[in-house]
Amino acid sequence: MPRYTSGPWKIRPNGELWSYSRGGSPGQVGTMSWAGKPEERDGNARIIAGSVDLCESLDELMLIVSQPEVVAAIEDSPRISAKSRMIIENARTVLQEVTGKAVPEWPKRDPHDRRLEST
């Protein structure tokens, strides 16, 4: 995962973007300047503020669905296999775009990712 200011993020009405990192002190990340319709500003701000959590969630999704027992469960269930593959591929594509880092095609996984291994 690339490095970025930890979340969650919040955008204040004046356009300031703040990080409220878990267990840390709030810090200003930047200031947003908006063009376009006023009614779109809140929606755009929410997308930006939620992007950190979304990126982290997609990373965790790819970690979980690449575990051998989950791969087997998805592949062995015709009822959910096709839709699951589509969702996983969409998540992989978005995660690659956001991080700029290659994400292995499912069901492969990053051999260096040891987050779920027992110690």
C-alpha cells in the first residue's frame, strides 16, 4: 500500500481537509477549492473523505478473498462464483488505480503479504 495521511478524513465547510487518525491528534491535510454546483460540494467532499477507508477496505477484501479456503468456497459454489469474480476483479482494478501498485489477479495473492499468518 502506498503511504498517505491516515484516516478517517473530514472536510470542514470552509474546505479544510483534516485527518483524525485513530489514536492520534487531528491534523490538517490540505484545503479544497470547489468549482461547480454548491449542491455537489457535500457529495464530492464525502467521496474524498471516505477514500482512505475505502482503499483500506478494498485492500483487506483482497487479502481475505485470496485465502485458500475462501478461494475454494467461491470456486465450489456456482451460485456465487460468477458474481464474486466480478466483484473481486472490480475491487482489484480500483485498488490498482488508487495505489498505483500491481495487485495479483485473483485467486493469486501477494506472496510477501504475511498479515494473516500466525506468529
